[in-house]
Amino acid sequence: MEFESGGQAAAHALLAHGVDTIFTLSGGHLNPIYVHLENTEMRFFDTRHEQAAVWMAEAYGRLTRRPGVALVTAGPGFTNALTPIASAAMAATPLVLISGCVGVRMIEKLDLQDMRQAPVIEPMVKKAFVCHHAERIPEFIDLAFREASSGRPGPVYLELPVDVLTAKPSRDVAIPITRVESQVVDRAKARQLMDLLRQARKPVVVAGSGAWYSNAGEELRRFVEATGVPIFTAANGRGIVSDTDPLCFGGVLAIRPGAGMHAGQNADLVILLGNRLNLFCLFGETYNADAKMVQVDIKAEEIGRNRPIDLPIVSDVRALVGELNELVEASGDQATLRERFAPWIQELGAARDESLAGAEANWRSASKPIHPIRLAKDVDEFMDREDDIVVTDGGDATTWIGMTRTMQRPGHYLDYGLFGSLGGGLPYANAAKLLYPEKRVLLFTGDGSLGFNFMEFERAITKGLPIVVIISNDLGWGMIRHSQVVKLGRAIEPVTELGSIDYHRFVESMGGVGYQVEDPDQIRPTLEKAFASGKTACINVMTDPASISPGSVALANVGAYE
């Protein structure tokens, strides 16, 4: 195929790879691509900050399991994109970041926005590509998409100098499209896992992001139903088996009301399916020290991090669980396994009920200012449709909603994950509503985190995205303030206090609707009004600044002040 420029070749390659949406903030280095996409079926979403564009691309990747695509310009446009790239790397999100840069002929001439970009980002991504020949641009785009989605997913960087984009390819160019599926499975290890399961009395399965990205939901539901093994979910795996399933005990976080802590401390076999031993399980310490540990991961280097593993299995999660199902069906011992584990299911159910009863007082608290977990519980109960999408942002805010959210479907909950970066909430919510306009989308955020990309409210309003944003407004940087109180005995007010700000009025001034709530009995009626308005809405809820979350306690005690 003959192209007039590298930019035209890039545009055709993106379309050929099925890219339907590009998240971007315009810059001159990108014009050679824009001009060949503006009259195509491609949908542009322009943000008010490059950070927001990449957050949106990350949300796209996490929600669809296909690489999200962000385009940013050179220099400051590139550096603004780095934080969400680091977050995507920690969360193993498929994402392709394409950045312009100064022309090859202008390197070291002190041209505008010149910098060495690839060496900066290379340690943060799965792979960093720089293309210096116009005729090879489609090849490099194919490499980027292949790398982003194969094996364990992750972000990939592609740099296209502006003079390469404006140059005419020296020859006709083919547009390669390479599809790679990870179906690696170790059948011998699968049989060993089944041997361990038959010896166990108190097994648990923990399904994480690897289960979601391998699309293992149906296989997992079949496996737990056939064997009677209890399952917990984590990270992007939340909802892969519904929390309403009798064999699913919800999120595995130890701080979450439920059976998670009891299961971890008493299990004699822990099967990790695409789930890492990280901070959220105290680096493996929440699991019984005497339990047999099985870890399944597509990436070999992940296995055995922080704790010895009795049975390491390098495999695609879906393929491995499919093999387990075949072994269970061939053995014919489903009834025996279900009977064997029935007492353990009853034990976990009792532990869950006792823990939930202990949380009830705060969930139903009528105190003013409003207890933030009362707010989170009301939100969870209101967002009760199977296809409702809840996004969260902020330190304490994410902790409170993470402790209460009931997940019925996977791919319907977004938080900042292990990187812990604030500011992605509004871009995440906008991306979710853009992808799924028929679904209700709610952002549960802290007042501090909301400020990072506040002008993305304007994007939501201008582009007709009726998201509902509910702020747990505790007048400051709550998690930092509370962790200081726990560790130091006092808060350092000059760096933790934000004060009372009428965020909802700012949103009203841009054309959205805003509400302030100070009475807990008004939470649900206000949610109803906000969604009924059909507009971008902000609900500013005044929550108790003195309520300390378990996340704040953990922050004070896991090395943040060492």
C-alpha cells in the first residue's frame, strides 16, 4: 500500500488494529496523525491534561481487556503521561502510549520540547519502541499491540519523531496484524494441584487480575461449583465469580468485613490464580504459615515473591482452570469433594456473618458529620444493578468503598490498584461512561484526590457523559492525616488540611448539577435525584474528619514512616 506520509501509515495501522477510541491532548507533533484520522470512524476524546488521557486509556484497557491507546505530544506532554503509565505497569494493564518527539534531524539542536524520552520511560513499560523510518511505522504499531496484550499484559511505549511522521515512506507498506493468545498450561502441574486439593480440608482459591485478563470467569464458576471450594477475589478479578454466589466470599482483603481474614489464617491450602503476594495481603503474612501454597501466573518471575511456594505453575489461568475441570470431570469425585469441603464452607459462612454483624453499627450510623463507611454502604446498596460501574479514588475513600462494595460482574469496578496514585478517578469514570453509555457510572472519591484532574468534569459535561461523582469530604488529606495521628499522635495540619470547599458549585457553574449532603438520611434521595437529572452530577457529602480507616492504620504501620 502506498502512503503519502508516515502519519497516514500510522493512522491506517491504528484503524486496521481495530482501535475505535484515542485519548489525547493535542500537540503539534501529533498533527501528521490527526489529519489522517479526523474524517474516519475513529473517536477522539481530548482531555484537559495528558495524565487524564492516559488514565482514560488505562481504564479502557482494564474494562475491555484490549489495549487502550493514548496519544501525547513531545516533552511536557510526554512527562505528564508518566504517572498513569507507572500505575498501568503495576496493574498489568494493556495500553499503548504513542508519543511524538522532535525530528531526528533536530536532536541536540535545542529545539522546542526536545528531550530523550525513551530512556526515561523504558524502565516503566513492558517495551519501549522508537521508530526512525516512515515505512516501518505499521510494523512498530503491530509490535506495540502484540507486546501490550501478550503474556502478562502491560503498557507499551511507541515514539514517532515528527519528521518520520511527515516523511513519505520509501516503498509500499504492508500493515501487519499479529494476534497472539496465551494458552500455556502445565498439565502435569494441574494433576499435582488436584492431588493437593484432595488432601486438603480447608482450601481457598484467590482469583486476581490474571483470572480477569485470561477471561477465566466461566471456567472458574464451573470449578468451584464442581468441587465446592470457596473462592475469594482480588484486584481486577473482583466479580469474576459473583459475590452473591454461595461459594464466593467476596474480596480477599483482610480489612474488609467478611470471611477473608478467617479464611487466610485457617486455610490449609491456598491457590492463587493470577494474584500476587503484595502489600494487600501483607506480603503473604495474612495466610496461614503452615498452609500449602499454589501460585499460578503467566509470568514466571512473579511466582514466589515474598513467600516460598509449594507448587509453582507458570500458566495462563483460564487454560489451567480448564485443565482442572477436565480432571475433575474425568475423576467423577465431584460429590466427594463437595462433601469434604462442606464443613469449611459452613465455618466461613459463620465467620462472615459474625464479621458483618460487627460492622452493622457503623454501616447504619446516624451520626453527623456522616461516618464515611455509612456513605460507602449506602452507595453500595444503591448501586445494586448487576451492570452498575463503581469507580473509586482517594486514600480513605478507596478503603471505605473497598470494604463495602458488592461485586456481581467483573470489569465493573476500578480503583488505583497497587501503585496507589490519586487523580485517576474522574478520567476512569469518564472512560467507563464513554464505553458503556447505557450503564450507571458512579465515582466515589475523596476531596483531595478530586483536585488532581478536576477539570475533567468539564470534559464530562461538554461531551455529555452523565456520571455521578460522590465526594467523601473530610476536609483534608484524610489518610495522611490519620496515619500521622496513629504514628505520631497528632496531625501535621499545614500539610493535611484542605478546608471546606463547595465543589458541587464549581460543577454547577460548568453546566452540571450539584448537591451538598450533611444528613445521612439524604444520601439515597440525593443519589436518586443525581441519576434522574441525566446530567454530570457532583454530590458533596460532609463526612467525619475523625473517622480513621483501617487503610490509614495500615499506612502508619507497614513502613511508610520507617
